[in-house]
Amino acid sequence: MTERPRPAIPYRYERTATTAEVRAAHPDLAAGTGTGEVVSVAGRLVLLREQGRIAFGVLGDSSGRLQLFAGAGWTADFDGFVQLVLGDWIGATGEVVATRTGELSVKVERWVLLAEARRSFGDKWHGISDPDLRYRQRYADLWANEGSRETFLLRSRMISLTRRFMEDRGFVEVETPVLHTLPGGASARPFVTHHNTLDMDLYLRVALELHLKRLVVGGIERVFEIGRVFRNEGLSPRHNPEFTMLEAYQAYADYHEMMDLVEQLVAHLATVLLGTTSLTYGGRPLELAPPWRRATMFELIAEHAGAEVDLDTPLDELRKVAAAHDVAVEGSWGPGKLLLEIYEKTTEPALWGPVFVMDYPKEVSPLARDHRSKRGLVERFEPVVAGRELANAFSELNDPDEQRRTFESQSKARAAGDEEAMVVDDDYLRALEYGLPPTGGVGIGMDRLAMLLSGAEAIRDVILFPTLRPEQARPEQARPEQAQPEQAQPEHPRAE
């Protein structure tokens, strides 16, 4: 059969129903019967099988899939229909019927081509297994892998539910600058850019913290932002250079109330999205219902590393413990940094949790307030779930003099070569001089939370377009002359 000329592509198409709506309206239609209802549906053609003068196709849209039933005796331009290629976008109009085998279908009276698929999906309809291809060609992955679509729809709902959860508790959502004059709010290496008109370097934000706390100073007592942050760091299953954070700050609260907020939020999301707080992650059970365990870093090190250590442990002894667990040590590190490194190597990956790891050394917590009863520590916690840090939270440091001293200490470390150390932010210090009330603050990694709730093992599986190394050339499949139905099978509805 010779290839037929392609008709002009319309500018719009009047769809009257989605595939899901058609299925919902006719859940129990008897085999071999019609409904008298005529609908217009639209989507991708994901299966096409010709049997003489009739043909069966499967149309996929964002809500699901539905069979198309075409025939030379009732379908306009039937010959053109059977020349369609898998992946073509089409619109189809016809009566909703059940075929003789009971498959709910649209009996196609007329159809229109809405877009050509000039690259063949081929056997990608079975699901793309090559991770590199999935991440680089997300547009193909979303069609080929049902699990990918479900993950990103879950993530979208998670963000929406989080926003509603925070607003229901009196938090005000704001937007703060992405371009910062100084890198601050977290220990991280920033991305640097240049503003031509002002002839000045600017930094993509590494955290939302310092601007949000300025707003608490300004009288917005409960404030939050869900935003992209950028850290010039490596790639790993847990790290992407740009990622999404929820940061929230509450006046008159401390880190205990932030713990309550975190466990309540996570349990709420699990209940609404998954119907339960009892999950299985990585093949292991995980219970997210509050209350979560609360333990100090030193208690957990003793449990998992077998070492009774704290800030009073002599440096030489801490170095021996570090060496025994293959923790690389730098000579400039004090006891607080050594203890953090020992914890992160020996303990954090082993914590299934969920557990709030509490009371960090002041040396590694420049924005947190001194612990009210434990010398050398601050009121800081990180919730760890399935061996991964999910958030970071403090009773916020609100003394401008103490904050200046910690900034200056960080600045010296930066000058000595620590590219992740902070700098002195004089405007933030000026804001503190106007008075920051006692405040609890938290930053939650929304990508890691999406991983937890979707069961994803890698952060790239929950970021639509993750950062990747430069693409290596690979052969591409050209558009075939004609569909090859034996290469593809319907993922859900079977064809008759």
C-alpha cells in the first residue's frame, strides 16, 4: 500500500471526553452493544492492529487508555487510519460501544491527525529500561513507563497537599530572591553568575533561610516557601545540583515544635497519598505514624558505632575512632566536626527510623541557637528516614552578636579554602538587630520526601529533568514507513 498524503494539522481539537471519563460512564456495558453516545477523544495511538477491513487501536491520554474500533464500512478514510504510526497524536469521534468480546471502545466514524510521531517509540511502549534514556528523554519515558507518570503525579499532589497543610496552620507562603548578593543559609558551594548592567557577581541561592527569617523580623510570624535551590555539588542517587526545598519559620516556637510539624506533615502526606502510614521501602517495612523516636547524635553513635564519644572526648581519641571506621580526617577539624563525620559515616546510613537525630555540635551549626542546657551543642535536629536525612531544623539563633561571631568564624574557614563555608551577611545581621523573636525553623528536602512516598531509590526518578553529564551520541530510530504492531502491546486495555 502506498503512503498517503498527510492532511493539514488543525490548530485545535474539540475533545468531549477523556478516556477515563468514557470508562467511568460505562463501567458494565454488555458485549456487542452500543450506547448511542457519540464522543470525541484525543491522545496518542499506542497500538494499531489491522485485521482485513477492520482495525483495532489503543488511544492513550493523560487519564488512561481506550480501544478504538475502526472499519472500512463505517470509518472515514479507513485506509489512512491503518497507515498511522505508533505514537501519532489523533482525535477520533464515534459511538461508545462494547465489542463482541466486551472491550469498551469508540467505534470510529471519523478521525484527524493532530501530530506526527517522527521518531518511533518502537518497543519503548513496553517500558524504557535504560536509565540514561529515561532521564534524557523524559517525554518518551512518561509514555512508555506507567510508573514514571504515577511518580510525578504523586509528587505534584504531594506539593499541593503540603502547601494546603502549611496554610491550614496559619503559615503564609512567600517568594524570595533566587539571585543573592552573598551565598548564605547553608554550608554549600554556590553557583556564580554575573549581572551585566550592575557589573556584579550574583549567586544562585543555596537555601531560602536568611530571607525568610528577615520576614519574621518584619512581622510575618509564620512563613514558608517551596522553592528551587542550587548547590554546586556532585551527582549521586541522593543529590542533584538543583532541588526543591520547603523552608518554614514559626515565631515563638523552638525545635521541639518543628519536630511535631515534620512528623505530622509526613504522616498526613502518606495517609492522603497512599492511604496508610505503614510503608514498604526498599523491601523493608517503615512506619511513619507519630510519634517518631527522638535521640541525640551521641546516643546513636554509641548504638551503631559502639563508641561512647562526646565533645569532652579527647581529640586524639576521636581521631582513633574516625580511623577505625575509615573516616578521612583533616587537621583543622575540631571535636564537633569530627563527631559529625563519624556520625555520618557510621550511623546515619544505618538508621531506618524514622528518628529525630538531636543536639548537634555548635561547630557545625552556625545558624542554630545554643542548647539551653548542654554546653557546646545547639538545638538542631535532622529527621532520618530509611538511612537518609530528610530535613534540617533549629531553634534559630537570634542574637546578632553571636551570629556575627559565627559568621566571622565561617568566613575565616572560607578564606582558608573551605568553599562551602558562609560569609558575613551584614544586612542579615542588621535585620537581627531589629529583633528576631524566639523562632523555630525547618527545611525539608521535597525531592527526598517524594522518593520516600513513591518508593524511588534515586533522586533522578522524582525530578522531571535532572542534571546529567553531556549526552553521548547514540543511534536514533527514524519514523518507520508503517506501524509495526508486533513491536508493541497495549499496557492496560487489551485489543479485541
